[in-house]
Amino acid sequence: MAMNDEILDRIAIRALVENWAVWRDAGDWDRFATCWHEEGTMMATWCQAPWRDFIAASKAGWAKGVSILHFLGGHSADLAGTRAISQTKMTISQRAEVDGVLVDAVCTGRFYDFLEKREGRWGVVHRQPIYEKDRMDPVDPAARLDLDKDLLGRFPPGYRHLAYLQTRIGYVVKTDMPGLQGPEVEALYARGAAWLRGGPAI
């Protein structure tokens, strides 16, 4: 019975992660809202906020033509009773005009999720992406793109091209997000371990 319960929890967690990506990218905001617990928070390069504010900011971006899409890969979850830490390989792809050239910035990383099961439902308490590497490519391969190297160098290597694009279109980008290695991601792992022991998500 315990094994069956764990399998069902793992299936529910994976479904939650996949629903988050599909519903967010489709603009299905009512169903997207069901992915979160009441105090849930989102950390992204361009927005760090409670989930309701994140939805409002995403809607505003949609209205301005902001295009951000997600694709998911491998998944792992550590369970401790009604709490879990979920890690899911992902890519973030954003298309925009940068310095007069239409480009795609693609960032590879992981969604690192603090999850909890309440009244039989798993939900996101805190989502912190980990940004591992990125690149920027002109949509037209014949186009020439000259980036401002000083601006590019302001951002960590894991998401510097994505941050460059987001800065150019008007967002204020957080510059200390966790990457593949370093003190930021080590601190995140420590918080995740504490969450599984009953500690706070933030």
C-alpha cells in the first residue's frame, strides 16, 4: 500500500509539472492557477513574485507580444511524506527583436520545485529555475547580430543571452539566479533539503 501511494504521488507530481508548462504557455490562466498553493511564489529572471502577480505579469507580457515557451525533459522527485522537491530538465525559449534583429534565446536548465500535498492535492509552494547554459540565434540565419559585450557580461553565464534579450525589451533582470555550479545553487540545494525536513520554502 505504501509503495502504491508513493507511485501515485510521483505520478501526480509529474502531472503537476507538465500541467504548469502546458497551461502557462497556452495562456490557460484559470487552470494554471490550480498548480499553486495559496502562498506559492515564482522566481524567474524577469519576475519574482507571488503566483497571482506572476500570472498578471505574464498576461501583460502576452498583451505586448512577449513570447516565452517551455519544453520539459527528464524528471526526478525526492519525497518526504506530504512534501517533495521536484527537479525537471527544461528549456526556456524566448523570441524577440534584439538590436533590430529577430532572435531566439534558448536556455537549458531545471525547474527546482518546493511542493506540498494538502487535502489530497499536490501544489507548488515555490519554484526556482536553475539556469545551466543558453544561447541566442537570429531567426534568419543570414542576419548579423552584434551584441553589447559590456551588457552581456553583466549576467551569469547560465542565462546571459536570455537576460540580454529580456533587458533589451524592457525587463529588469535578476542577476544572481542559481546556475549549474556555485554558491547560489548550493544554497538552493540546502533549502531543498531543509524543506524536506519541515523547514520553510523561502
